[in-house]
Amino acid sequence: MRVLGIETSCDDTAAAVWQDGAVEASVVSSQADLHAEYGGVVPELASRNHQRLIVPVVQRALSEASVHAEALDAVAVTHGPGLPGSLMVGLSFAKAFARGLDVPLVGVNHLEGHVHSVDLEPPVPPRPFLCLVVSGGHTELVQVGEGFRYEVLGRTRDDAAGEAFDKVAQLFGLGYPGGPAIDRHAEQGDPQFHDFPRSRLDDFDFSFSGLKTSVLYYLRDRSDADRERLLDAHRADLCASVRAAVVDVLVDALRRALRARDVAHVAVVGGVAANALLRRRVEALGAAQNVGVSVPPLAYCMDNAAMIAQAGAKRLGAGHRSDATLGIDPSLQL
Ligand code: KG4
Ligand code: ZN
């Protein structure tokens, strides 16, 4: 079965062609430069750009896969969660395209797409496994079972991990998106330079707003000149200290969940799974606890349509279909 995947839930316009477990093409057109000017995603701009880009991005995916649209057996599309105007562009396109080709359409939960991104490259993790879904919009710890069974153990009570990186990066004058910039600087810094707070909640929930506030106060209580001097001299150390605080919290939750659950495998997915320290620490946790670890290649951590095509193909294989009345669901949960 060959599936076209469409993903437009936030600011990336993505299309992919997937056939029987192999990704034939995965195209992502990032709008990051456009939104950088505003320090974050501007929803209205994002949807307008999806509208401009969706046709060329799909055309490029088909051409990179060397297939005609008539070779597609189905269309899978993200219908939530995400920005309403952005989701609407992808879904409207997918509906019309599927109808024109007379092939089935299936709506995919963006978070399910991220979870199943671990299956895009072998080895496929055994079920059940513990999955940390960490992105700009989500931080969830999920036990993933066979098929489409998900048990959410915990989620963030305020900011998502990626959002925390993005907001702190802005305070450090590093632009948007901030996660990759903090990660890059942190590689040269001392994580013990400053002890930023690690929120440790009783259950598996997360909270990152305290960290952001703490960075804000740390910088605010200085004169402009002093702040500039500090950032110039210690930007890498501050990035390393913040990165360590976020990663400590994430890895600690995974470690506690491993103790509480009878699973032999962990995975980390979503944009923040690109974080170099998080990847190293989760690998080390796996080795220490003798459990398997899956972290997708960088291209499949960030938003992409290959993960949507694949999750959609699994749904189609299980007999799921969406009809022409499928709507967007901006706050869809797993
Ligand atoms: O999954 P994703 O592409 O989009 C959402 O669904 O949100 O994740 C984007 C998020 C942004 O917050 C970005 O700052 C963060 O992932 N991110 C990183 C890194 N690369 C991307 N955070 C930390 N370290 C990175 N290397
Ligand atoms: Zn995402």
C-alpha cells in the first residue's frame, strides 16, 4: 500500500510518500525563518503559507518518490492537535486530493504520528514501551501498547519542554526556534554554572514554567550592562545549565516510570528528541537499566509527514477510514 502523508499542524508544510514500510520521499518546507522575525509562530502567517506551499510540497514529494498521484492508494492527514487555520489547509487539501483520486482518506492524530515515528526505521520497538513525546506543543509520558493503545502516565501542567527552550532562548537573545540554538551553545558550556530549578511533581506530570520564570528573574535583577556582560561571557554556560535542568526532569520521569512499569523499552520522540544531551542521557539510562532505546533520526524527530503516512497506513490496515465530514480537532489528545 502506498500512502501520501500530509502534515500542516504548526508551521511546517510537509508531505511524504510511504510504501509498505519504506519512506519513498519526505519533504518538509520550514517556515521557521519567516516566524523568527516575530519570535514565535504567528498562526495567521502559518496558515497563509501552508496555502501557498501545500501544492508544490506535495508535487515535490511525488516527484522525489518518482510516482504519479495515480499510484497512491490512500491519503493520510493530520487533523489535530495543532493550530486551527494550519490544520484546515492540510485537511482541506487532503480531502479534495483523496476525492479526486477516488482513494480512502484517514485522519491522523499528530501525537500518534510522533509516537509511531519510532517505527520508520528498524528495529521496530517491541510493545509495550514507554514513550516520551517532547515537542514545542507537548510533553507527555505515554505507555504504548499493541495497535493504537495509549496510556498517558503524565503530561505537562503548563509549558511544553520545547516551549520552555524557545522562551528561555528568547531571554538569552538566541532567536526562534530556541531549542536547537540552546543545544548548540550548551555543548560548549558548563552545566553546573547555575543551578536552575528542577520541578519534581508527585506523579508523572511535568512543569516547566518555574524554570522559565527563574531564568527571567536571574536576568532581570541586573542592570542592562551587567546582563549583556553576563550573556557575552557565559551564554554557553547558561544554555548548558538550562538544558541540564530540562533534561534532568525528563530523564528522571522516564527512570521512575521504568521502575513503576513492566516494560523493556523506552523511546523519545518529537522535536526535543533532537536534543543532543537528551539523546545521550536516554541511551545511558537504557544501558544502565538494561532496556532497549529508540530515538528516531533527527529528520523524523521534527514535524514531518512520513510519520503521518505511516500511522495512517497502520490505521488503514486496521480498517479505519475517515469520511468527507472529517473536521479538524485543534485539541485532540492521544
Ligand atoms: O515536533 P516539533 O518539530 O513541532 C511540534 O510539534 O511542536 O518540535 C519543535 C520544538 C521546538 O520547540 C524546538 O525548539 C524544539 O522542538 N527543538 C529542540 C531541538 N530541536 C528542536 N529542543 C531542544 N534541543 C534541540 N536540539
Ligand atoms: Zn510535532
